Amino acid sequence: MVQDPPLRLRSLRSIVFRFVLAPALLLALVLGILFSLQQLHERRQLLLSHGRASAEQLASLIQLSGSQPSELRKEWLHQSLLALMLEKDMVRSVHIYTTDDVKGAPLNDDSGLRLLAGVGPRPRATVSAAELHGHAPFIYEKSGSLQVLQPLEGDPLSCWLSIELHRPYFVVGTYQVVVVLLLGLIVCTLASLMWSVFLSERFARSLGRLRETLSAIGDGRFAARASESYNRELYQLAEQVNEMTANLANHQRDYKSSLHQSMEDLRQSLDSMEEQNIELDLARKKALEASQVKSTFLANTSHEIRTPLNGIIGFTNLLLKTDVDELQQDYLQTILRSSESLLTTINDILDFSRIESGNLVLDHIPMDLGQLLEETLQILAPFAYEHQLELVPLIDNQLPTTLIGDPLRIKQILTNLVGSAVRSSENGDIPVRVSIQSARESELMVRISVTDLGNRIDEQGRRELRQLVEHSTQRHSQRHSQQISSSGLGLAIARSLIQRMRGSIGIDETADGGSTFWVHLPLLLERNRAAPVRDQFPGARLLVADPNNMTRMQVAQLLRHWQVEAVELADTKTLQPAVEQMWRHDSQPDAVIIDTAIAGGDFERFVGTVQQLVDTYQCRVILQGSPVELRRCYEQLRTRVLTFLRKPVTRDNLLRALRRAAPQSGQAPRITGSYPALPWSAAPRVLAVDDHRANRLLVGELLRAQGVDATVAASGEEALQLWRQREFDLIFMDIQMPDMDGIAATRRIREEEKSQGNPDKRIPIIALTAHAGAEEKARLLSAGMDDYLSKPVSEAQLNHMIKRWMKILAPAMPAPGSERSPRPVDIGESLGLSNNDPKLARDMLQMLLDGLIADEQELNRLQAEGDHKGLFELVHRLHGACCYCGVPRLREATARLQQQLRPLQEKEEAEIDERSLEATAREIRTLRDWSLEQDLDALFGLVAREAQT
């Protein structure tokens, strides 16, 4: 489609008119003006020359008549002037003026001249006597009057001849010239116009024929040819167009030929592609089946491994809360860390597959990030000790104890970062720092940094790791992961996890040749968290003897956080003199933390030094070192030192050691277990379903520790029957079970709830699964479940889940008369209050139980007598005894009664709340009945210990 030309484009005819007609007109106009000016100038000169000639002729005649009489001269002069006027049509008037005073000659106005004779009208402008000067004739032009003044001879000169020329003669000539000029312009314009039309039509016809030819070529008629032209340029253009047309015709023939060949080839290719598509479709189906088999295999493998790991990790945690010695605790810690390391490896394998498929799902559960770091470093510590490396955790004191995140994924990130740093270093320290980068509302930006030494990796390896961290595209990371080592692959997985957590990772070079890997992770604060109770030991003083500046600084910072005065000793050669000087000045510390690094490999001498410090200076020694070094001196020193503190030093281990060494005054009250029992007004009923016996026992024990009335079931049918018989507040449902699995049981429960027609009775069902894929989560939620927990299940996860679904927003004081725990005695709390000394815990509890009968009798007697002061003293003493034993119910009852009796000590007629007295008496009787059915030695593990001895 041909578009209309823009308005600014002009036609060829207008261009020809402009460049042909305009110059011709301009040239004719210039020449006409020049010709007119020339004609005007010539006519003026002709007029002036005629006037001068007439004046000269008349002046000569006047000169010749000078000898005649005066009368005759006047008559003759008048006739001559008149004849001059008649003969010359260019003359308007002739006058003769004199400056003398002639009798009879009139004065010409005020010019000072007298008129002697004159013919014709009066001149338009009169010459004054002042304007007449010299003996030469001159032209006088003024006010439209053109006069020729001719002096007459005389001595002195007194007469002038004035001839006024006729100007219309000059004007008529000017009009004639202008008319001739206009006629010339008209003729030139017509001639130029005719020539322009001729040229434009000729060019337009030539270009029109060329346009028609190009239009035909554009329509595909390649046989069209441009006609020849008389113009050389147009002729060359026509030749080029004809040559182009011939080439296009040849190309069209070749294109049609190749198109037919291509169509034939394409037809054959389509037949071949159809066969290949069938083969590809079959291969795709096989690949999908293989992928499904892979996913099923990974899911089954995850379930089969996570299920026993759930029992191993859970019961190991429970066993660690019982009375075990340091060596057994070390073994249990090793089992726990190894199990968690195995779980991390499994997660690495599963996560790599999920990252590839984009199905990675992150958990959002409560966790202790500092404890997570310490556990990771304890797992990697043996690997670090092989290269003479110390892993030092440096945790910000402002870091909250509970954050919401994915602990397993963060542990994978820490493992990969620290593992990469260990593989890049030797002979030194690797500090791992956790700090708060920034805070915003309920979110914290946490910074994790790992600094390596870089003395075990070459520049090529460092460059690969740097590229792996800095490049952010997944395709690039996958391409590099095929070229680098396994450590680089682990780092790639860690970076992918960080990106999924909306975090960032980077690397900074250090001055000593190493590098620092840093990670920024956004983590949420737990809404249900309570203010942590920090242990404090004011007045305590410890001596830290460690040649390693980094580990010594870590231990000293932790001690100062608990308000302990830490005296650092870097030069361990002066340990014995320093202790001796303190002993002489009676300023010994509460304990001395001695690192096995001062042994220098000579452990016999080291053991002797420690024994001398204990025996001679009565030092309370805490031995610190790696597990291997501690085992080398364990048998010789286990009865001499307070405790063994293995490295990397964790906050919990150091705090346990500090409780044994420091005075107990001022210490914060201890809370049973890792997570306190939740404050129920009435114990909630929870159903835990799992076909694996170990997991069933573990979940039941963890729930009971939270103050929950837990009921367990081994199958879906049994769970369904129990749900029909009793009302439960919450159900933890295992997924893979024989016969009726967890999904089928959940659907049956939902169907029966729907049939009952009461939507308020919908019970929350939490899935317990070893799978954590996106498709698994969607399948569980669509089946009617409300949430899920991934195995292995921890105490923290259960605590968070129960708070979330039971609407517990913050710990609250129990209502009067309510029982905080279903158990009258908490063995774990008793051990915690006695610094994990089972014998002391048993003795303290036994002393309380032995005095209960007398205390009950005294309570009844004082109540009957109305002795409020004595009653307050009895209850106060009984409450003080309860504070050193794990009897939470009796302790709370005596605390309430003590508060009521305090203001009534001096009032004999005051009334006492009978309900508080009855509650205290009831708890005393309950505790007495419990003691009759229990063996305290067996509860505190003293029977097993004596059998081993």
C-alpha cells in the first residue's frame, strides 16, 4: 500500500518552475531596472544640454546687439526670447536678471535681483543674489524647478540669463521607460513559463514511465522494462532498473526452484520427525517413570532413615538429662552429633534433588541459633583437630535464644561454610561469629561469618570458591559445580539455601592471606517467647589459663556475661607461680580453667602439675581441651578435677562447669528441662499416633514433659477408635502406617466431623512425616491436616506447635488450685538444682520426705490454735526446703500460702483462706503417698551406678 507523501514534499513541476522561472524573472527585473535608470539619466543629460546650448546661444546674440540703441535692443531681445520659447518645447520660461539698479526694472521679490526681460511664466523657484557667484554657468534645482543660469559678459558682472526647463518632458520620458520595462518583464515571464511547462512535462512523463515500471516490478512482473530517455542521467537510471529487474527475475526463478526442493526435503523431514516424536514421547514417559521412581526412592529412603534417627536423637537427648558422668556424656554427645551429622548429609542429598526440581520447602520452627552453631562446630571439631585447628564460636550476647527458621538448613549452611574453611586452613584458629546486623519489627538480620587462614588452598581453588560465591545465576552455579571439588558443591548447595531464605552471601579478603565468608539471614522472632532468665554469679572469680588467645577470649567473654570475674593468663609457664602467689595472699579464685594445650604433648608432666595444684594449693580445677586430649588424662584426673570441659567450648557446658565451681548465691532459678512445661489451666489431651514403638515412646515422653495428658496409638484404626471414645484437643498423626495410614485416618475423622454438623469441633491434626517435599506438604494439607512436623521431632518443635494450635500466646501464672504439672516430683528439676549430682538430689528429696509427717501434724496443730506467726514460720521453712527439690506442686502451694500468711502474723483474730491450707495439706499427702510407691535410688540411677562400681 502506497502512502501519501508528506506535505513538505514538492512536485517536480514546482521545482522546475522555481529553478527556471524565478531566475529568469529576477534577471529580467534587474536588467529592466538598470535600463530604466540609464534612460532616465540620459534624458536628464539631454534636457540639461539643450538648456545650456540655448542659454549660450542667447547670450551670444545679446553680446552682438551691444552696439544698438537701447530701445531697439529691448525690442529685439524680447522677440529673441519669444522665438526661443516657441522653438524649444523643452523650455518653460526665459528671464534676464541684473543686480544693478536700472530705472524701470522691477525688483524680483526679496531676492535682490531686478528683472530686465522675461518670457513665459514665473519660475517656480527664484534665484537670490547671494546664490549667484562666479563667471561660470550652473544648474539651479530647487522645489521642482530646474534652471540653467548663464552669466552675461560685463565688468563688473551684473546680468544673468535664467532658462527654466520644462520637467514634464522628463517625466513623460520616465513613464515611457517604465512601460517598456513592464512589457519586457511580461514577455520574459511568458517565455520562461512556457519553457518551464515544457521541461516539467517532459521530466514528469519520463519519471512517470519509470514509476510505472518500478510498480510493475514491485507487483512481481519482472518482464517490465524501463524505456530509454533522452537525458543521460535518466538513461543510466533506466539501465540500472532494467538490470535490477533481470537480477530479481533470476533470483525468483532460483528461489522457486530451491523452495520446491526445500518443500520436498521438509516433507521428508516431517515424516522423520514424526517418527522421532514418537520415540521421544516414549523416552519422556520412561524419564518421567524414572523420575517418579527416583522421587519414590528418595522419599522412602528419607522415611526409612529419619524414622530410626528420630528415636536415636530423641532418646539421646533424654538420656543426656539423666545422671551420667563426663565420659558417658561425651559419648552420648558424640552419638547425638553424629546422628545429626548423618541427618545433615541426608538433607544435603535430598536438598540437592529438590533444588534441581525447584521443590525445596523450608521449615519455620523455633530454634536456638547459638546452640545450632555450637553443635555444628562440635561435629566438625575432630576434622579440624586433624589439621591443628581450633573452631571458636563467638556468639553475640544480644542474640535471642529463640528464633524462627529452618534449623536443619541453617545447620547445612554452617557445616558447608566451616568445612570449607577447615579444608583451606591448618595450624591456627577459625573464628565463627554470629551477630545481629539489623532489626526491623519482628525480623532480625543475622550475620554469620567464618574466617579461614587460606594456607592450605592454592590461588586457583580460592578463585573457584570466590566465583562460586559471587555468581548468582543457577545455571552458572550448576556449570561450575561440575568442575570444582566436593567442598565447592557443598558451598553451592549452601548458597542456594541462602537465596531461598532471602539472604545473601559474600566473601572478603583478609590482610593475612585468608578470607571471610559472610552470610546475612533474615530470621523471625518467636511471638510466644518469654524473657530469658540469665544465670548470674556475682562475686565469682575464675582463672583462665590458655595459651590460645582466641579460645581464652571466648571463655572470658562468656564468664563476664554471667558476671564472673575472669582473670586471663596467657603465659601458662607462670601458672603454678601465679596460683601460689594467690594462695599465699588468700585470694584464690573459685576455680581454675586449665587448657590441655599447655601440656605440649607431655601429659605425664601435665597430670603432675594439675595434681600438685589440687593437692598443694587446694585448687578447684576445670580441665579444658579436645576430646582426644581429655581422654588421655581422664583416668588420672577424674577424681581430682571438678569437671572436664571439651572444646569447642559451648555455653551449656561452660555453664554446667561454672555451677559446680561458683557459689550458688545469686544464681538464677533453674527451670526443668530445655523447655519449661506449658501453663495449662487444665492439662490438654493430646493423641500421638506412630507405628514405630521408639518414636511413640519418645513423642509421649516429650509431651508429658510439657504438662500434657498424652495418649499414644500404634495405628490409624486404634487412633480412630480412641478419638471416638474420648475428646482430644490435638492429634499428632504419623503418615506411613500399615493397614490404615495417617491420611486415611485423617479423612475418616474429617468425614465424621462433617457428618456431626458442628464445625467448632474440628480438631487440629498435625502430621508427623519423614518427607518434607512441596508435593508432600500439599498432599497432607489437601487431605485435611492442619500442619506438619518433619522427623526427627525435637522438644522445641513440639513446644512451638502446641503453643501455636492451643492458642498460648505467653506464659501465664496458673489459676489458684490448678496443677502446673501432673507429676508431684520432677526428677530432672531435682538434678538441675543439685548441679546434676544424683546423690545430693536424692538426699535433699529424702530429707524433705522424711519430715512431711511431722510437718503435716504441726500444720494441723497451728491451724487449730490459730497461731498465725508459727504457721507462717512453718510454711516458710517448708517452702525453703521445696526450693532445693523438684517438687513444683508443693512449692507453688506453700508459696501461695506464705504470701497470704505474711500480713497476718500479728493478727490473732484474722481469718485464713481455708482453700490454700487445704491445698497445701493435700499436696503434702500426695507427696507422701508418692514416696511410698517409689524407689529413690532407682529413680536417680544410683542402683545402676553402684552395680557398675
